[in-house]
Amino acid sequence: MHPIIFFSKMDFSQSNLFGYIEDLQELTIIERPVRRSLKTPEEIERLTVDEELGDIERAVYLLSSGQDIQGTSVVANLPVLMRQNPAETLRRVLPKIREVLHVAGVEMQLTAAVSFLTVLQEESVSIHTYSHSFLHIILQNLEHRDSGVSNAWLETLLAVIEALPKETIRHEILNPLVSKAQLSQTLQSRLVSCKIMGKLANKFEAHIIKREILPLVKSLCQDVEYEVRTCMCRQLEHIAQGIGTELTKTVVLPELVELARDEGSSVRLAAFETLVNLLDMFDADDRSHTVLPLVKSFCEKSFKADESILVSLSFHLGKLCNGLYGIFTPEQHLRFLEFYKKLSTLGLQQENGHNDNQLQLQTLEQEKKYISVRKNCAYNFPAMIVFVDPKNFHLELYSIFFCLCHDPEVPVRYTMAISFYEVAKLLNPGVYTIHKELVTLLQDESLEVLDALVGHLPEILELMTNGGENSGSESKLLSIPDLIPALTTAEQRAATSLKWRIHEKLLQKYACLPHIISSDQIYYRFLHRMLTIILTNNVLPVQKAAARTLCVYLRYNRKQEQRHEVIQKLIEQLGQGKSYWNRLRFLDTCEFIMELFSKSFFCKYFFLPVLELTHDPVANVRMKLCYLLPKVKSTLKIPTDKHLLQQLELCIRKLLCQEKDKDVLTIVKRTMLELDRMEISVDAEQLEKEKQQNEGRSTNINDKMFEKKRRDSKTSSVLAKSITLSVPGSSSGTSAGKEDKKSKLVRSQSFSTQALHPKYSNIDKCPNKSSATGYTSSVSGMGKSCMLSFSDDSFRTHSTGNSGNAAFPSSSSSRNIFNSADQKNNGNKESQSRKMSIKNRKSNS
């Protein structure tokens, strides 16, 4: 078919034609940089390096005469060179890098800062060698004109300070810092000095800091540039930790008070946050007379003239209220609580119909700020519960909790969902009061909110149903009706979304429901839903999560009818399903069943359906089955599951003989070797029962044989009196030998499990575990050894007169008797041979 071109749609007038030409020219302009990016033969020649050069020679060559991109590559490879040949790298490569960095661009500078830090972290050289070779290069590039490069080198220097000895820090860093922090230096130099001093505060003793660092700190706190004052103010927290409580009270606190009244809003913000972080270092007097008035001033100005501090104040309010809790009067306590409530609803009054004119004037920036404030209030809600006492929650904070859980903005509800578990723990006696908000968040339209709530959902549900003042069955029944629809709605909404990880996480957490609600509710509302997900969902992790949760539900279901129904559906719809994908999921489900249920349960319901998949027409199913067979065999117990073991061995033989797929056959052979090495559990109790049954059966047989032998012995004694023997003792010895053979043959049948052969002498000594093949072969092997041993002529001699008492000797005594009989027999034969030789000599003579 030829494409149909509608020429009528194209306008070839002069004006439009020029428009098309301009468009084509724009396209050619776009393509030009692509052509220019291609390297010419001359450029390729300049970039070519001799392949025979070593790593060090190549690095030196590229740094000396190569292009910037090649030099940057060498700098990035510096840690590798230091690991391979540190001495030559320090002697030849590092000086070249030092020269190049003077004129290097931003990319090489940033790469060098990262490489120097990597060399330090990998400890390729000693810290003494590092400070001697690398430290000067770092210090030289600290004041780079590009702020990004300067910050990168500063981060490297701060990491180096942690590892350097004090003397090196004093001579190489602290002493030059005095001049670098002067007002005559550049702004970048003074900013760097502030951050370095904050780092040095933890490296020296308090008296050294007081003498050498604190004067510089005071000077920088009074700097003419607000950026320097802000930077130094944020380092006061580290300096206070280094100098201790006393110096903090006398030196740092006055500076903070002055900075809190600074004209720059960023300086005031830094001072406020530093005050909050240092609350623990101030005593009660400092808090009540100095810190509290400052905080009150911040709160009053935040709504009027200083909205810049509003977001930070809302973020630190929980820590601030609890830090000053001991010095609050009841009036101040109520005042801060009302301030928190006001922040929690900031920006929502307009939506209720108030201040319509102000709503039009409200900027987008303000709206974002208000959302951040409410989000911070949600973050601090657990701290505010502690502040008002959980007993007063319903009276003081429930209305705010309700507003935050129903906030129109997702970030606020998301933060409430994250902190919901903490709130539930704090309200444990009265957790039932926030049940409706849990249902609300479970039904939230945003999956991010649901995801945040699901993280601790099992713990929350357990508190909801088992905790609280009304923790009886009545309260559980009251809480369940609206909880179960919320849980099912949340799962369905996650299932219809494209965010399968949230759905998987939700299904995993739903495995807690047997501890929360009744078995019937799970069966009718959740269990069949899990089976539907396994059958219809297309995401493998989701299917596996549903399969495991279904197995948990089945584990805790005590109604046999429901259990059998679910088991039958699993076998019919998954194990015997038309789709190979469902049969694969059946094997996954069986793996979970082996994990959660007893071995006997799996063997009773799922062992044979699993083995049926050896005939599956799809190679992937047979392959997955082969991987599962070792776990399947581990569920067997001998002798209880002897018939299942035979079925397993038969399936393996069929796979070996009939499998045509090469990959499956390879896995079959590998699995067969693994199965041969496995040991099967022995059911000692069942084995003892069978042994007792066999011994009782053999005892009855022996009693009958004894009675028959007693009658035969009477008959033979009568015949012995009436018949004159030509050879004395020959006939009686023959008959006794036959009787002895019969009795020993009976013993061989009744003691088939005794140690009659050295090869099987330790079977009864290992009642716990035995090899599957060893077990079957040992039984048959013992039978053969018994038949062969008792047919030997050496066992026919020296029968005792008290044959009845010797009918059931122990295995050790029987071996001793047999050995002595062999020795005597051999002796008789030797004596007879000597007599014959003497007679022959006499006849010859």
C-alpha cells in the first residue's frame, strides 16, 4: 500500500514557503554543534598516547602536554596510582598536579578535591606523609574564586583536620588562620575561617580555645558582612561544646543574645536555632532570664515583622517547649500551646470564607511557607502531646489532630501518617480516641500517605484492638466494622495504581490481621482476595506477597472445612491451572507452606501435587520444581514417609530418563547429587513402634518353633535309644546342627535390624538421621547377609543341649559363639588331616 498524501493541507504560498525555509535553517543550526563535536584527524593525533608507556609515565606526559580532559582523567585516577606505586606518584605525578591546578578549570579542581579526599580515606600513605605532600595544595586552593570549588576544598580540609595531629594543626592551620580571619581579607577567606574554627574547637583543650580561638570568634561575630555573622553564629554550637558550660555561659551566650537582635533576618534565624540546640547547656536561671524572653520575642515578631523565622520556629517548637517546660508558668504554658494551635491552622482560615480580599493578595510563596509551617506542626505533634500530657490530649489537642489529618495538602497528611504510630504509643490507654483518623488516613486519596502509614500498620492495629482502656471484646467489635472496609479500600486503591511496591508492602503488612480480627472475617474479606491477586495480578513481587499472606491466613484458620476448601483451590486453580504462570506460583506457595507449616502438613496435602509437576509440559515449571526438590525432600521422615520417598525417587528417575530439555536435564543431575548428599530425619518414636511390633511377631514365631523342636527332640531321643550308632555322636551332632540352623535362621528374621554385619553395625546407633538410599539398601542388604551367614557349614556344630535358652542370644554373644565354633571346627579339620597323613606314612613304610 502507498501512503496517501493530502496536498491540500500544505500551503506553498510565498509567506509560508519562507516560514518553511526558516524552520529548515533552524534545524541546520541545531545540527551544527553535532558536526563540530567530531574530532578532526589532527585532534585525534594530539590525543593519541604511546601504548608502551607505563602508568606513571603516561600520567606525567598527559599532565605536561595533554589537553584538559586528559589531565582531569589523570587527577581522577590519582587514588589508583597511589595504591599501585605511592612513592613514584608522590615524586613525579603530584608535583605536576600541583602545577596544573594553578591554571586548571572548575572541573579539574573539583576532581582534585575529591581525589585528595579519597587518598586520605583509603590511607594509601601515612598521615605524616599526607600532610607533608597534600596539605599545602589543599590550603592553596581554599580561596578559589569559584565558591563551589572553594567549598569542595574546604570539605576536604575539614576531613583532613580530623586525622591530623595537634601540632600539625597548630602550625599549618591555626597560626595562618589568625591573619585569614582579619577584616582586611576577602569575604570568602573570612567565611572559610569561620567553618575552620568550628572544626578546631573539638581538637584543642578549653584554655587553648579561650586564648587563641575565642578572640577570633568574637571578631567574626561582629563582622560587617551579614554572611560572615551568620556563618560564625552557626559555628557557635560546636565552639560551645568544645569550651564547656562555664565559658559558654560567659562568652557564647552574650554573643547569641546580641546576634538574636541583629538587623539581618538570616543572622537572627541562625541565633534562634543555635539557642534551641544549646538549651541543654544552660541552667534554669539562664533559661528563665535570658532564653525565654528571647523566644517570646521571636514568637511575637514571627507573625508581624519577621515571617522569615516562622518556618524555623514551627520546626523547633516541640523541642523548645519541652526544653523550657520546667520554667513555664501556667499562663506561659497556655500561651505556647495556643501559639502551636495557631501555627497548625495557618493559611486555612481563608479557605473557610474568611479574609477573601487577603486571599487574593496572598502570594504563592506565602502559601508554600504556610504549608511548610503546618507540616512542621505535624512533625512536632508527638512532642506536643508530651508537653500537654497524654491525659489531656482529647481536651487540648484532639481538634488540632483532626485538622492535621484532614489537611488539604498531602505533605501535611503524609507527615501525620509517619508520626501516627508515635502518637498511638503515647496515647496507649486512650488510643481508641484516634481510631477515626486512622480510618481516614487509610482511605486517603494519596498513595504516599498510605505508604507512610503502612510502615507501622501492624503495631498500630495491635494497639487499636488490644490496647486502651476498653480493651475487652466489646471494644474490638465496635472498632472492627469501619476498620475492615478501610483496609479493603486501601488494598484495592493500591492494586489499581501503578505503584506496585506500595501494593506489595501493604500485602506484606496485612499478614498481621490474624492477630487483629477473627478467622471468619479474614476468610470472607481477605483470604479469597489474596487468591484472586495471585491468579490475576501481573507483578511477581505482588503475587509472592499475596501468596505468603494467604499462607499465614491458612495457618491461623482452625476450621477444617475452610482449610480444605482453600487447599483444594490452591491445588486445582494454581497447581493444575491452565496457565504455566499459575503453576509457577503454586510452587512459590508451596515454598511458603514449607516455611510456615509443619512437615507432616505439607506431606499430607501438597507433596504429591508438587511431584505431579514433573510431567508439566513447560520447561520452566519443571526447572523450578527441580530447584525446589531438596526442600521437598527435607520434609520427609523415615519410616513414616517411606512411600513418599519412593515416589520422589521415581520422579527423579523419570526426569533423568525422559527429560529432553538440556537446561532442565542439567539441573536435574545437579539436584540428584544434592539429594544424594542430603540426610533425612528419622522418626525415632515410629521406628521404635515398628521395631516392637516386629519383635512381638518374631517372638510368636520363635515360640512355635521352640514347641515344635521340643517335640522333635523327644522323638529323636526315643530313636537314639533303639538304634545302635556306628559312629558315636555323628547323627546326634547332625540333627543338633540342623536344629541349631533352624533356630539361627529364625533369629536372623527376628533381628533384621540388629548389627549382624560390620557394614550395618551402626544403624541403631543413629536413630535421628539416616540416608534415604542407605535406609532402603541397608534393610535389603541385611537380609542377604543374614541368609548367606546362616547357610554356612561353620554354624552347624556345637549346638548346646539347652537349645531353648539359647534361642535369643544378643548380637555380641552370638558373634562370640560363632567365632568359637569356627575356631573349633578349624581345629577338628586340622587334627583329622594330621591323622590321615600319619596313617599314610605307616602304610607306605
